Amino acid sequence: MDFLEVHGAKIKESFEACTITCAITAHGSELFPNLAAPKILLMKLVSYLKEGHEQLGVLVHDKVYDMEVLHPDLPNTMNMFLTYWEDTLPIALAGELMLKEGTRSSNRGIPIKDLGLLSPVPFPASCRDGYAFRQHVAAARRNRKVEMIPEFDQYPVFYFTNHHGIQGPGDITCMPDHFNKLDFELEASIVICKQGRNIKAAEADEYIGGLMIMNDMSARTLQLEEMKLNLGPAKGKDFSTVLGPWLVTLDELKDFEVAPRENHTGKSWNLSMKCWVNDRQVSEGNLSDMNWTFAELIERASYGVDLYPGEVIGSGTVGTGCFLELNGTGKLNDSNYKEQWLQPDDVVEMEIAGLGRLRNTIIAEETDWSILEQKK
């Protein structure tokens, strides 16, 4: 028995009297067959800490409303919402539009600045990170004085990172060895919203619930040492991957869609990407610079494998989107260039147009324990 079988009659009854226009898909058209032609609907989904537990809400005019405000039977966690995505999203969109247009009032909105935000997907089923921006890969290889690898243009690749290391805005706690060349990586990410297997790229965008900013934190010395053994990245990446500040559904980004690169398949978006460290801008790129699309990453990931709601896939680093690349370029052009790495109390802010601004502070763990010093 699915969500709609349990709650459909009650939801339909509560909305029958409402004269609203909304985007209805899948089961939603069964619930609201007589509504006017749909508008493009916008939704930003937020997860935050409420009484010690995660709570799912929607952001409307700088205030967050719990899902029960939209309808009392909607799921109150992101994982449940994603599991029943095709049933719950049209209902949530309808309730959100009523708040935006003033046909429903509520005094239960909480200013977003007063909330402790979590990752929009606090407990992802998995987290893969891609390698989709050719500019970043080519620059990194150029800086190491090696040729561009031809396989990059033949197929998309990804690795698995620690899905238990996912966090949202706020403090990033780091061990002493992490500060040995500590780095950020400016990326975007998607979350899967329905189960699928052997998904072709031409249909893969239908499996994307929305987009988020992603900061793939990296401890470069740990990363580079273990990768000498042709394994990883693992220990240099597993301590923190940041997602946030909210999940933006694809309808909200429709006006930013552009064609993918030649001979590629799937949606692409013209969204500027920027990063600041301590209020100084250090990176700038565009999501449309992805050579491999999220649809193609999904196709690759789902080959012979079931993907499930709640799995996260990152884009990989945009060109200029990390200190490793920036330092390499700087030293290539100037032998006296001084490397820059993240330090305790640094503030990292990332912004992708339409996806919000993600802010984190680097915090040093109160310990002197080092695994680098344990080397034989």
C-alpha cells in the first residue's frame, strides 16, 4: 500500500475547495483533475534540527514551514519524502503555492536565520562524486606536467565517498592531519528521487529530485599519499562532505536550462559558481561547464545496479574550484607563488546561482593525534 492509497482521499477532500493553479504530475493529476493550466512551481526543501531530530520544511519568503503546514499527512523527513516523491511532491507544491499566493495563511513559519540547518539530505543512502569538468581535470594534469588523459572524453567516472560524513552549513571539525594541505572543492550535486536500474541518459533526468551545492572537503596530503597505491581517494575525503543550504527542485531551474555539450545527453544549467575564503573570492565557474551531465553520470552509476531514492551524486570540481588546482596554476606561472590552504577558523562560502549560499567555518579538533606520524 503506497502513500496515495493511505492518504489520497483525505488529501483530495482537503484540497477540493481550493481554487489554485499548480504543476501536477504523476498521481497529482488524479487528485486535481479540474485545476487550471499549471504554472511553473518553485520549491526549496530544507532539513533542520527540531527538538533533537531532523525536520523537513519548505522555504517560502525567507521563512521555513514544516511539511505538516502544507498538509498534515506529508512526510516530515527528507528520506520519506524522496521515497514517495511522485506522490508527495505535487501535494507539497500545491500547499506551497497557497502560502506564496496568500490563499492560505500560517503563523508557523520560522525565519531561516533562526534555524540550525542540516544537510538537505541528512542521511543519504550513498554518496558518489563524479569527475565531470574537463577544465579542472586538464588544469590539474597540466600543473603536474602530464598530458590530458584521453579516457576522460570517453566515459564519465565517479568514486564513492563516506555518506555518513555528510553535513550541512556550520562548523567543519578537522583533525591535525587534515590541516596538512586542507582544501575545499566547489561542486554541485543531485539526489535520486525514484528507484531505477540500467537507466539510459535520455531518461535519467526524471530520476533527479533536485540540485544542491556540494563542498567536497579534502585533506590533500592524506589523499595524495594513499593514491600512490592506486587506491582511493578515501581517507583524505571521508571526514566531511557538505551539502546545502537547501534542495532546489528542477522546475525552479527551468529558465536556466541550456543545451549540453556536443554529443552529450541530459539537462545542463547556466548557473554561476563562486567560492570565497574569509570574504576573498578565490573561485569562479559555471555549472554549464560540466562536460559530462548528471544524466550521463546516472546512466553510468545505474549500469547493472539499482539506484534508490536518497542517493547523492556530485558533479566533481568546477574549474578553479579548489586550492590544489589554484596553487598548481600559480606555481606554474610564478616560481615564487605562495601556496594557500585552509586554516583553523577560516570561513568558506560557496554560492551557485539559484541554489543559495553555503557557509562553513573550519574548526580544529582539540587533539594532537596524527596517523601520518604512524607511518613505518
